[in-house]
Amino acid sequence: MNIKHIKSNHFNFVKRTGASLLSLILPATCIECEDILHHTQSLGLCNSCWKSLPWWDKSIQIEPELPVYVDSFNAPLLYEEEIQKLVTMFKFYDTPEYADTFARIMQHYLPTIENPLIIPVPIHRLRLWNRGFNQADLLADKIAKYTANSFTRTALLRIKHTPKQTGSNKQKRRKILKTAFWVDTNKVKNKNIILIDDVWTTGSTAHVCAKTLKKAGASSVHVVTLCYTPI
């Protein structure tokens, strides 16, 4: 094990523990502007920041063409400046507590399907070790709790470590991801899957995950993310 990683994870654990203790004493603040929240503002955002979020208006910004294995896709927000900063903080600056706010928003955008099984898009164990958590896992877990749906983090695993895909086109992304995932057939066969992630960009990750799940016997795969990036 890398000593640097051990120290980093230990520091992050201490930091999160301290933040949790402080939250019991200090008033809740908006995750965007850090203003103190009133007791009626339960989503972690003040009214002003809530209104400024880039909500996805499908009458203006049309939906993407869905990959063949994906049955539906939905997201509350467009991946624009106001939310980009929060998502970056969430993923890379050790603020997993943002998952609660994001999940409370996303829970209202789930498809109406029978007995859904909520699954997060997995990350490889090396990335998990470096980051300390999987943002999709945190979102999926909380969404399942808020909606009283079944949840599993072990049905779909990422077994191949792939480079970051920023700047890659759809075809290149799919080629890189082609053999990246493993699925537990017993857990997904005949199930209606809701696949959770933070951002939809080209849909390549959703395509490969959905294909893997469908080939293992899943009845349907519906994707819900926090944000959608129009291309």
C-alpha cells in the first residue's frame, strides 16, 4: 500500500468526522453560497441558489439519442457553471456530504417502473482508493433510502482500470470501456435496473453498463444522473 494514500485517507476520515461533529453544533449552511439555511430549507441550498441552478428544460434543450441498451434517461440539471463547481467539489475535494442534497433532488426524476433495483455506476478499486468513495454509490444509496427501493453495490463491478476519458469521443470511450465491467447475473436477472451516476456526457458509460446488464438478463435499464451535458 502506498503510504501517501494511507495518510491521505486517514486525513480525509478525520476531516469528515470533525465536520460531522461540527454540524451538530453549527447551523446548516447552503452548499453553494454558505449562507445560513432556515429550517424550511431542507435540501442544503438556499432559495436564491436553488433558483439559479441550471434546471433541464426539455422544451428548450432536447434529450440525447439513447444508446440501444438504455430504456430511458433522465436528469434534473444541465451540466453548466452553477452546478459544475458543486460536482467538482463533490468528486475531487472530499465533500461526500453533498450526496444528500443531490440525491434529494434526483429522487423525483426516477422512472415509474415495477420493483426497481438501484445500482450505481461503479469505479475501479484503484480510483476508489485514491478518492475514498464512489460518488455514484453515495447518490444511489441515498436515493434508494429516500424512495424505499432496493439497492446493491455489488451487482455491477468495474474490473478494468481505465484512463480518464475527458476529451474522448463516443466511439473511443466505448472502446476503452468495452471490457471494463463485470456483472453478477443472479442479482440482475429479470430485474428492472435504475443505473445512477453523477453526469451524462456522451452516454458511453451508460451504454456499456446497460449492455453488460442486459446480456446478464436484466429486463430493463433506466439511467438517472444529476446532470446532463448537451453535446
